[in-house]
Amino acid sequence: MPSETDRKFFRGAARAAGGAIIFALPLLMTLEMWHIGAYIQPWRMVALLCATLPLLVFLSAYSGFERTGTILHDVVDAFVAIAIAAISSAATLFMLDVISGDASLRTTTGRVGLQLVPASIGALLAQSQMGASDDDSNESRRGIDGHHAYLGELALMAAGALFLGLNVAPTEEIYLIAAQVSLIHVIAILLFSVLVMHAFVFAVEFRGHHAGAASAWSAFARYSVPGYMVAFAVSAFALWVFGRLDGLSPGESLAHCAVL
């Protein structure tokens, strides 16, 4: 008979499978992802997965399938999420007839592999959002000092930027918008993005801001500006993975990153 720990793990795995499909569904049904998956260079895929793994380990420390105590357990948790994401994505793409038995191995692995990032993030976040009653609060799972908590906030921003960016980065709209905007538009987009991000950080009091602990300027300097820099870097990386920056000038690349 399974132990309580096993039952908690399988409940978490079931939540993860649902979260993987829900979070990845927009990309699972995106035409550009099917096309890019068929010809993406393997080393770009490897780079994407290698960049995602540390974020998954971080997310596992806060919202894994079971209470973990070491980094090794978090690594295992992350790989479990990737495995569940792979199975869920492959099954969904098969039902949509995007992959089939007569498809080449490269096409199949490419199309499934691109879905692993949003699906695995969704798998881990689903455990946190749907299973809050099973575990204590995230902060109680580890003894985290202020410095590591701050780095954790930036890592959470990176995970969010990667997940949201992947939903848009492969589409043609990013290329079309970036091609038609002027330098003034790019600057306006950049400033507006920072201001909106600061509104979430300070006024709405998301996790990155602790009420009464910092002034608006302090929150702007500690969270909004670094957070935008993180999002900008993640956007550039996502566009590079999909080959959207190939052959572009520095100014054109800047416009693409700012738009994303």
C-alpha cells in the first residue's frame, strides 16, 4: 500500500500533468512552433534546455512535487517535471496530428522539445497554485536570508519572462512590429514597459515588494530596473533560440528585444 509520501507525490504529478498541458496549450497549437520545431538547430535546443534547467530547480525549491531538503532533490524534481512535460506534450501533439508515426525523428524531437520549457514550468507552477494546502508556505520550506530571497525574486522574474516570452517570440508579429517601429517608438516601448513593471512591483505589491520596507525609488532601483534587464536578456535569448535575430543589425535586434 502506498505511503502518504507516495500519495502526495502522485497527486503532485497529476497536478503537474494538468499544469503542463494548460500552460503549454497556446504553444502546442501555434503554427510557428510546429515549423520551427522541424528545422531548429539541435544546439539551440540544447542551449534552451540548459538555460531552463536552473530555473526549474529554483521553482522546485518553492513549488515542487514534494517537500525537498537538498539541491539534489530539487534537481530530481526538475527532471521529473521535464519528463511529465515531455509525455504530456507528445500526447497532445499526437492527438492534434502534429506529430505522427511517419514523421522524422528530428521533427518529432524538435516539436516536442520546444514545448518542454513552458510545459515543465507549468508543471511546477501548477503544484504551487493547485496544491497550496498540501504544504507549508514557500518561505517555510527553506531558511532563506534576504540576499538569497532577492536573488530568488530575480530568478522568478526570469522564469516568468521566459514562459511569457516563448508564447510570442516565435510568432511573425514580433518581426513585423519591430520592422515598422521607429527609434522613438522603441524608446517609448522601453520606458512604458519599465513603468508598468514598476507599477506591479510597488503599487500592486507583488512578492518582489514588501510593504513599508522600501520607498518607491528603492523598489524601482532594486526590482523594476534589474527586473527589466532580466526580461530584456531573456527576450534576446528567446529570439536567438528561434533564429529571429539572425542577420539583423544591432539596432534591429534592439527593436526586436524591446518589443518582446
